[in-house]
Amino acid sequence: MNTQKIAITIPHDIVAMIDDMSRQRKVSRSKLISMILRERLMNERDRHLKDSYDRVFSDAAIIKEQLETAGWLEGAGNKVGQEW
């Protein structure tokens, strides 16, 4: 994995918590901070994606179109041989 060294300023109480947790998990400070940041950033990305999806599919015109398309596909003929 490519890494990059950075310098950040963290309050003493947070450093103490990081040190305690890194000892408990038997990982370095750097590894622990990277793990926590990765999880937080991925959660934020997923939340943003869900919010975007919800915003699009809460539009009444899109809901109507989706229902009409689903109805058309449902009545599009013989289901034998359709794999979807």
C-alpha cells in the first residue's frame, strides 16, 4: 500500500485515547488512525451516495416513471426464457 507521512496536531486527551486503543488492539498509532479514518470516510461516502439516491428517487416524476416502466416490463410478454 502506498503511504504518505503527514503531520497533524491532536489534543493531548485524544492522543491518550489513541495510545490506549492502539495498545489494546496491538497496532501502531499510525495504523489505528488510518483504520479509524478509513472507516469514517467510507461511512461518509456511503451516506452521501444514499442521500443522493434518496433525493433522486423521492422525485414524484421519477417515481411515476419507475412504476410505469416496471408495469411495462411486467406485461412485456412471455416470462419463459427471461433470465431477469
